[in-house]
Amino acid sequence: MKISRLIAGSLLLLFAALAHAGAQKEEALSSSVQTAMQRSINDALQPKLMFANEAEGQAWLEAMSARIAKRVPDAFMRKRLLTAIHYEATRAGLDPQLVLGLIYVESGFNRYAVSSVGARGLMQVMPFWVRQIGHSRHNLFDVHTNLRFGCTILRHYLDIENGDLFRALGRYNGSLGRAEYPNAVHAAWKKFFAWDGQGKSLPLR
């Protein structure tokens, strides 16, 4: 048991250090898929917490804020970021905690992160997506834009893979068929961001 924990911890540290090591692959989109993704990207609604009641939303916000405090020191910016993550993930039919785990692995919550292959921002979105489903005005270093693109893209990959998260995450990272990246995202999700309405997880270092 201790060995497995050490291995999991080592994997998390490795991917936190490498961050955005992979790259999404550019593929042709059907006109219907392209149109649907463009509509998703261009929806201008303002982010808000998507909970059944305000108390539950505030409990989640406070818990997640404590977990990422060392990565995002400013309390106001932290709450804005978490609100946007919860909104964009829920809107795309994704678990917000999964998206938090993905951001941890991809960028370590650095909104200005750039990979060696040009992936940008919190969710390490490749610039070709702006050409395919966005507009030249879209800035992938903008938090809300990056989250909108990233969640829309992951939703697209989940649809392609019929809900298979392992394969969808592989596509997202450009490492389809390899276990390292999906396992790292899953480990970060469950270790740092698990949420049952009241449970606690480890704070990020």
C-alpha cells in the first residue's frame, strides 16, 4: 500500500513538473460538429456556480479555494477562477473536480503557461482550435476563454469516445492509448479535488 502511494505521488510530481507535455492533434471536423462547437464557444453567458442551493455552492467554493491557495494566492482571483471552472465544466457536462485535476496536470494553474509545442493557458489549448471553432479575437491566455475552449474540446473528445474518459483524456493530451496522462489526471482529481459535499482532500503544494 505504501509503495502504491509513493508511485502515485511520484506520478503526480512528474506530471506537475512536466505540466503541458502533450499536444492535442488537429483533425478535420464535420460541419455539424464544427457548428455545434462554435456555438458553444460563442455563448456569452456570465459564469456562476451551478449548484442546487447557495450554501452548497459556497461550501464547495471554500473547500476548493483552500486546496489551490498556494497555486493561486490571491483570494479574489481564486474565487473567480473556481466559479468559472465550475460553470464551464458543468455547462459542458463535465465533473468540475475532473477539470481541476486536468488543470493541475496541464499547467499547475499557471494561466500563462506555454508548452514546447505551443499549447496555451490553464487547460493547455492548442492554437489551431481558435482557427477551427473560434475567432481571431479569442485569446487563449484569457482565463474564461481558455476554460471555454478546454471544456468544449474535452466534451468533444468524450463524445467521440462514447464516454470513455481514459481515451478522451488521451486525445486531449495527444497521447491516445498511453496510460500515463489519464492516470495522472485521475490521480490528481481523486487526491486533491475529491468532493462529496463535505469531504476533505489534500491541499496542493
